[in-house]
Amino acid sequence: MPPSGTRRVEQFRGQRSREPLHPAERWLLAVLGVHLCFLPWALGTMHPWSQWVSLVLALLGFALALQSRAHESESGWSAGPFRVIMWPRLVRFPIFWIGLALLLYVTVQGFNPSSRYATNGPSWWLVPVGNVSWLPTSVETPWSLSDPWHQLIIYAAAWLVICSVWIGITRRRSCRILLGVLMGNAVALGALLAFQRVRNDLHPPWPLDVFTERLNLNASFIYKNHAGAYLALMTFTAIALATWGYDQGARTLKKSTPAAALVLVTLFLASAVLFTGSRSASLTLGVTLAFFSGWFLLRRKLRPVVTGTDSRVTLMVIMIFAGFVLYTFRSLDFSEINRGFGVMIENGVKEASVSSRLEARAAGVTMLEDLGWRGVGAGSFRHLFPAYVSRYPDIYQGGQLFWEHVHNDWLEIPIELGAVGVAILLAGAGYGLALLIRRRALWYSAMVPVLFGCMATLLHAWMDFPFQCPAILVTWCLLLTLVLRSLEMEKLKN
């Protein structure tokens, strides 16, 4: 019997039934989803209790990813049941060994402190202690304060998530599911932030008020620049899903796709970045979006696609988009944002917050020159930096009396990890960059927006310390691994 007209159209469009995800992969997606949603809602995972929970979830996901998987059959290369063993893929993954080396390095820092934190109440100071001079070092502190052991928990969680994604995610649909979970969670955070701004009340809602004594939060983040950096990163996950939906609809000649709705979500998340009042996040988002727009237009020119989208649907989406923009700017108060940018534009580098950060950067450069070769220890920067701040009294013009961070991760991380630690990080970055170039990542439209989002965070790190927030660090590592994993799966498909 000849196939029906509907069947022929489906065959022409390349549609075919998809095999369901393996149960082990579904469980892994569930754990990763819970983990990713937990990170920002737990006050950015800035406290030890939430960092321990993050580590436990990362270990659970890693255990699920390592489980061998039994399959019935798969046409083309197996005629019967077979079992896939996952651990050989792990040991062939260079980032597994690079990350393990970094964790061992931080452990050595923790066991070889060169000074000890002492206090008599309101005052504190550092007492020199004996140590092995040729090994990496740190500051020994009480458990309530930052030290290499806290950073070890954070780094271990990020490393386990990277390995779990690399060995446990075997379908491109799983990548899209994770992006969708992140986007949905970000929309909830943005809605909370908009609610706080409309009510002009940043007080932590229940149950977040149980875990913090702070009077103000930005959504669920303690620091507004962390909220801005996280939401900017999530904006590009929405763009990635919208781009994939558009390209998928063009290939299959669909009349409508979820791309239009995802564009509205993108607008909402970009607006949420503005609601945080973070100038650095707004600037990096704007600059990165400009570069992404250039890439998008160039790709469309070099690789044009024919779409089956109805023009009336497109017009309706544009009208909804314009109405949403008008409603947003009429209903919400952007005066604080405008005032902040106005002061910065008028005064330039003389503006207090800008000039104080430039002074802090100068103090950080001096600290790097003195201690950068050996490093001061992961998480120990804040205990040694006050000695260098005192050499630059103009740093206090911004009103901040104690500087826990230098507001430049590109400077602070080398100070903490030293030359050997930086070399380990560069090895991992080199492997990832080589893989992106070899796989011609810039032409893989489904994941290029995620790459731009990761680059936005790197750009933000020149002006602030987003990677000191575990929620951003772990999510950023997962997204970059998703890009690399997707590129590999695309190569296998082709």
C-alpha cells in the first residue's frame, strides 16, 4: 500500500520517530536539573551548607553517569542486545585528569599553610607558621572563613558535573532539555526580581530569609553583579533554544516553531539583567549581544535557509514583542539604572566605584608580582589583600572599607593558584579551545549562543568576580561542556 500524503510530507521533512532516552540518562538529567536549579536559589551557593549540598548532588550525578547501560538494539551497528561501559570514556577524557590535578594541587595548598588566622574578637591578624617553601601554600583559617578546603568543595562539584555531562549525556535532546531547565529556572528568578522591583522591596522572601541575615537580595543572589552575570548567561541559553527552533523549523518547513516565544523569553531575561542594577553585567551583555548579532547576520548571509514560517505569524510575534517592550518600560522604574550609567558617563574613571576598583586592581597587580609565583592559596586572597590595600589609600573613596575580592577574576585567580595552578587551568582551556576549532564550532548554530554566553561571563570577569560565585562557576562549566559534547555528537551523526 503506498504511503499516505501525510507520511510522504513527513519523509520529505526528515521527520522520524525518536528512540526514548535511556533510563540512566533520564535519571542523570533529573539530578543535573535539580542541581542546576538549586545553585542560584541557594543564595548563589555562597555558604558552606549549600556547597556541601552541591557536592552531594554532583557526586550522585557522577555515579549515575558512570553506570553501564544495557540497550536492546540499534540499527546499523548492532543486531542484538548490548551493554555500554562508561568508565573507559571517562579515563580518555583529558579534562578528567586536568581537573584531578587541580584538586590535588589545592589539597597540597591546604596542607601547607604559611600563616594562620588569629583573632581576639573584633580584630584579626595573620601569624606566620612553618611550611615547605617550595610547595604551594595557603592561609589556615577557622571553618567559618574562606580557605582552600571550601574552594576544594566548589571545584570538585564543578569537576564532577563536567565529567558527568561528558560521559553521561549521549543524545542532543538531553542537551536541549538541560538548556530548557536552566532557562525555565532563570525565568522564575527573573520573575522574582521583577516582583521585588515593582514592590520596591528587596527583602529575602521565605524561605531564603531563614538562611541569610541580609536585608536585600537580588532575586536569590546576595550580590547584584552576580545576579546580573548569571541572568546574562541564561539569556544566551534562551537564544540558543530559539536559534535551534528556528533552524529546525527551516529544515522541516514547519509553519510555526517555538522560536518566537523563546525570543520573548530572551527579552525578558535581558530585561532582568537591567533590573539587577548591575552596570558591568548590562555592559557585557550589550557588547556580547552586538557580536552575536554580527555572527548571526553573517551566518545567514553565507548559509541562507528557506523557512516555511507564515508571515502573518511573524507579524503577530513582532506586535507582541513591541507591546511587551512598551509595557515593560512604562511599568517598571529604570531610574536607578539610568542614574548609575549617567554618573559613570559624566565622571568616567573619576566616578568613585570605578576609581576605587582601578586602585584595587593596582594593589592586586602588586600582590601578583610579590606572591603570584607560589600563590596565596585558593580562597585565601581576602586574608592577605588588606596589607596591599593599605598602600593605596584612594581605594576607600568608593566607600568600601574591606575588600574580599579585587573585582577582577583574571587577576585574583592567578594570585590564589600561583604559576602551577594557572598552568593547569591553561591546559584545560587549551584542550577546550582546540576542540572548538577542530570541530568548527562557530558554524554549529544550536550551541554558538551558549559559547557567546560563556564569553560574556569571561568578559564580565575583567570587571568583577563572577567566578567566585559557585552558582555561576558550576553552571558556566556545565554549559561549556554541553557545547563540546554537542559538537562531538554532531560529528558522530555526520
